Amino acid sequence: MTDPTALLGPDGFPRPEAWLEHRVSYGETDAMKVVYYAEYLHYFERARSLFIRRHGMSYATVEERGIALPITEATVRYKRPLRYDDLALVRVGISQWRGASVCFVYEVHSEDRATLHATGSTRHACVDPTGRPVRVPGWLRALFTAS
Amino acid sequence: MTDPTALLGPDGFPRPEAWLEHRVSYGETDAMKVVYYAEYLHYFERARSLFIRRHGMSYATVEERGIALPITEATVRYKRPLRYDDLALVRVGISQWRGASVCFVYEVHSEDRATLHATGSTRHACVDPTGRPVRVPGWLRALFTAS
Amino acid sequence: MTDPTALLGPDGFPRPEAWLEHRVSYGETDAMKVVYYAEYLHYFERARSLFIRRHGMSYATVEERGIALPITEATVRYKRPLRYDDLALVRVGISQWRGASVCFVYEVHSEDRATLHATGSTRHACVDPTGRPVRVPGWLRALFTAS
Amino acid sequence: MTDPTALLGPDGFPRPEAWLEHRVSYGETDAMKVVYYAEYLHYFERARSLFIRRHGMSYATVEERGIALPITEATVRYKRPLRYDDLALVRVGISQWRGASVCFVYEVHSEDRATLHATGSTRHACVDPTGRPVRVPGWLRALFTAS
């Protein structure tokens, strides 16, 4: 799934990367006393937004420039549950560029990075305001690959 | 809080009313094994949408006609917790009309109507597409007050 | 991904199946005016609960019998967006049984079944109250495979 | 609603207070392109948890000591909408102590504190593990009133 042209760190995770700190709220837990499975997609989105912001742009600005990145596929692998009040570290990077799509990958770690709670990915189409697929603009790719 | 011009049923709840059946999902519960407190506002919104739909219109259509009903105030009183897989009956009616606002009231009952789980209210401004308050249009009031 | 022992319908979807009707609420939409991507996992869970209920048991009862089915993997493929007030039909069935896990598959259709909005899957471990993997009990498999 | 024994700051907000920074995610917005009304109760809960944590305890620890604080009433007044990627500052304090209940109040400010987006309150019963109301323990009140 990883683009041969993607820059990988020594641990096999793509670079550049970003790390989001996220405190688990009570509303994210369920009756099993762990974080509900859909919440991880919210974590991924928060990490993705942070990644874009760290590269000098907001996703809102990307949209203002006429590009939207709707999700076409999402996967999550749940390894160890998160609980209320845990501080999770959500890691994000870009694993693959294609002509008209981009794939983000994620890891959810414990505060001390000793436990990997989950991994996942989201694939995004690159579309214009009418929803038609377009090639990933050079400025977007340049933005995201700058370290 | 009730408009003297509102039609009340013998039980003091405004008429017309609508009843939404809602099955509690796992994702709505929290680590106390009961429905998380914010979910009740989702229930109220579902009941409100049903109320509008039952009166022959979708809230989407109301917006297409240039009227939005943003919420200015919400209250919930929590009486008995709901649990996973409970079938809740959410009752909704309009308690008050003012020049440029309308107030909905809600009750959340158990399936057998023997237990009142919660009550609440939402106040809505009536605004045009620019967000400016406008008088409640006659067609909207007529729509909602038809039984 | 489909178990050779699973019974498939003529359309390739496993049998037995269940169909959940779900009305899209405002709270499920996002600023792109479509259903937010994490909500589909809520839809899947609602459909799964319905599937279990239709087979004569609640997931709460499964848990009372000492079996939990925590999710180890989830995937969603997003094909066409859903919008506020749409009535979605969520189809669910079991595609695979393994010794200590079970895999559900899902399809999200429009009300008229003319549009396929999304597909997906969830894999569940079968665990005892201490969280240790156990073989899927016969009663559970019998329950789910009865038509 | 404010306890005469509560310590108020010069701005009329109770002391001690805590401020939570919260970045608005896409999943919190709705089709009106603003934060959905139920999300504010999540913000309040995050701020409340922070308040407790800042006073040296986690709400999980409060529960381990045999005290739960279920919400009996919540109110929100919506003044100015929040949008995707906004950084909100959520202020929290305790406005009232009664024998067996406590009331938190909240304000949601913009990043520059120039705009007040919302205000609200939550009332909490103090209950033992069986759900029976009990007097607020001295250690809890001491914890929350220490500055």
C-alpha cells in the first residue's frame, strides 16, 4: 500500500508525519467501558487536520481553493482498547499518492508510546467543487510532502 | 413557557404532537452503561424532523424556502437512564410561538410508556438565508399547527 | 473473505440477512452537507444489533451469557454520499465464521434500492468476560445461521 | 443560580475556573456548516474533566472512590456559531453546591476571547455506587474548591 516514492522513516512509517495528542472523553466511551469503534475515525480526522495545519494550511483553505478530499475508503484495526481519560497519541502520514487520490495512514499510541491501540488508513479522492475527480494539484502535493 | 394560544391535550402536552420510536444503539451509551447525556439532543432533533415530516414537509424543504430554524437554547432534564437496546418513545410538540421564534418541547418515554426518562426543550430563531431574524412565515406556522 | 460454508443468496450476499431502515438525522451530516464518514460505523452497529435481535436475542443477552464480540477490524467503502433526511436501508449478513471470530458484511442502499451508498465489514473476536479469545459457542453460531 | 458561598471573580464567573482549548473537528459540524448543537455538551464534559484533573484527580478516580456525579439537568444558550477548525476556549467553574448536588457553569469563547459562542450549565446529583443520592463528601468539595 506504500508508494515507492514515499519517504519512509526507519520504522517504516511515512515521513513527514504529525502527532496529535487526544484526551479520551466520557462521550467517546461505550457500555464496554472502552472507546467506541467509530470514534477512531474521528481521531484520524483530527490527526489529518493537524497534519494539514502543520503544513501551513487548513482543510477549509484547501476547500476554498476548489479542492475537496472526500473519503472513498477507511480501515481500522483495533489492537488494544482505549479508556476514559487516556491520553492517546495519534500519528499520521501519507503512504501513497496516485494521480487523483491520496492515502493517509494512522497509528494510535498510548501516552508513553508503549502500547499500540490501533492502526488505520483513509483513501481520499481529489475532486473539484462539482465532485468530479481531478489530478492532485502540484501545490497540494508540495504542501504535504514538505517536511 | 407554554403559549396561551397553544392547543394543549388533557395531559398538558401541546397538540399536535408526534411520537418517534428510537432504538438505543451501543454507540449512544457511555462507560456508565447508560445513554450519554448529549445523545438526548440527537433524539430531540430526530423527533423534531419527524414532526415536520409528518406535517408534510422536510426540514430540508423549509431551508429551501429560505427559512432556517437555528437553535438558540436547549434544556434537558434527565430522570431515569436509558440503556442499550431500549426502545425509547420520543414525544414532541410546539409549546410556544413568538414573532421570530418557536419553542419545541420533548418527553422521552419507555416503550411501555410507564417510565419518563427525560424531558426537554429547544428554542429556535427564525432566520433568513443571511442569518437575520425574520417573522415566522404564515405557511410555517400553518404547517406546524395543522393536526 | 466469504466462508465456503456460508450460504449465499443469488446476489452473492450471505444469508440469512437483515435490513435496517435508518433515517439520516441532521447531527449525522457534516459541513460538506453529507453524512460524516464515521457515522457509517454507527449504521453498521445498528444493523448488527437488529440482525441479532431478529434471531431472537439481544447483544446484551449475548454478553450476559459470558460472550463479547469486540471488533478487531472495520472497513468502509464510500460510494455515493447520503444526505439529511434520506432513508437508508442497511443490509447485514455474516460472511465468515472462524474458530474464534466472525465477520459481518454490510451494504447501505437508498430507499428505492437503486443506489448503493457504501459497503463495509467488521471482524469480531469471540472473547470471554476476561477478554480472552474463546471458540464461538455452538448456540451463538446456531442462533445466527438460523434463517 | 449562584451559591452565595461560591467565590466569584470580578467578571462574575466562579473561581476556581479552568480553560480548555478545543479544536473544532469536521465531524462536529453539520450541514449548516456550523458545530452541531449537541456537541456543546461534549465540550462541557471535556472542560469538566479537565477541571477535575487540574484539581489533582480524574473523574475515573472519583468513581473508584464510590461517588458518581450523574447529570440531572443541562442547559445551553447558543450565541454565535462555531465553525470547522476554530479553536474554542471552554471555561468551566462551579456555581453552586447543595447538600447532594453540584452545578457547573460554562462559557465557550473564541480563540481571541472576543466572541462568546455559548454559555451553559450542568447539574449533577452526587450518588453512591447503587445510584442512591448521598451528601457531597468533604474530600470532593475540598478538592474542587482548592484553587
